[in-house]
Amino acid sequence: MAETLLKSTTRHVRLFTARVENGDLVADPSQLTLDLDPDNEFVWTDHTIEIIQQRFRELVKSHDGQALNDYNLRRIGTELEGCIRELLQAGKLSYNPDCRVLNYSMGLPRTPELL
């Protein structure tokens, strides 16, 4: 019987119980794969990506021994969304002006004149 691929999708985070092989997702219940900001809504630096990846590793470790189910995947995804919001509000992350649709999904940019 084929393995079932579980996924959790938020606006900026997609999680899969899979591994990537030759550019394709292959179901793997022992591994989580993170797809960050698939619509390129933000401008990422190596540092901000590392912050999200580190938080992802911490969340996965904190769920060690628990079932990889929809509920736990949603919890991890929601926590990562919160981390993205914190980076944006702290000015460490910015919206991508070249994004396909610029909708300010996490609120208007914080600029000195708006604070």
C-alpha cells in the first residue's frame, strides 16, 4: 500500500510528510519538508531564512514522539506564520514589490511615518 502524503498549507508555509527526490515529493511519514513563501510575497535574506529554518527544527523536535497528523502539522505551520509576522513587524523582512499580487497579507508595511 502506498504511503499517504499529509500536508498543511497556510498563506506562507507549506508542510509535507515527504522528502524531495529529483524535484518531486515522495511520501515519507518519517520526514517533514518545508516550502517557505511559495508565492514569493516577501524579500528573504539568508539570515531570515535561517531564522525560520531554525524555528522549524525546534518545532519538529518539540513534537518528537507525537503523531505526524493534520493537527500537529497545522500547529507547526501556524507557529511559523507567527514567526514570519514577527520578522515583518521587526523590520527584518519586507514585502516583495515584484510579487504577482501585492496584498499585504500580514498588514501594511511599518514605516516611521505610520508608527
